[in-house]
Amino acid sequence: MLRSVRERAVELPPIQRDTLDAAFGLAPEVAPEPYRMAMAALDLVSDVATDVPVLLVVDDAHWLDRPAADVLAFIARRIESDPVLLLAAARDGTGGLADTGCRSTG
């Protein structure tokens, strides 16, 4: 989801940049702390959204692993003041994002 804007991470504070590098397998840290990863991803999305509105699309969200779903849910709960729209599709009855606190807007 963030690979296309990864180069913008250079504008983030060093600890967030290092966290994203680890998540992309570009740094020796294997598993970034979940909250740090979520904050880095949110700040990157928000930073990009200052230049252009952002649409995040996640298809088959029911296939996301728990850490990815948690980061996505973290972003979803905090983007209301940014020009960011998150669209996630998942099969009914699979749990997935609904278990992380994300809800449909109907």
C-alpha cells in the first residue's frame, strides 16, 4: 500500500524512516514495534496527503495478516482530518478488519 510513496519517507523523522525501512526489508530490524509502524505509516500517508488527496484501496482485506490489519485500522481511525479516503473490501463473515475496530460507513 505504501510502496509507491516510500521515497517520501526521507521527510519523516529518522526513527519513523528506519521503521518503514525495516517493514520494507531494507534495514536490519526484523519486526518493528507495531505502534511505531502504525505511526510511521500514518505520518507518511498524511504527509503525501498535504500535496494531493490520497485514496488507499485494499482489496481482499480478509487476507491481511494481523499486523497489517492493525496498521490499516490505526490509519483508518485517524485520517478524518486529512484528505485521505480508505476503501477496503473483504468477504462477509471473515472477521478481518471488523475485528480491529474498523467499521463500514454503511
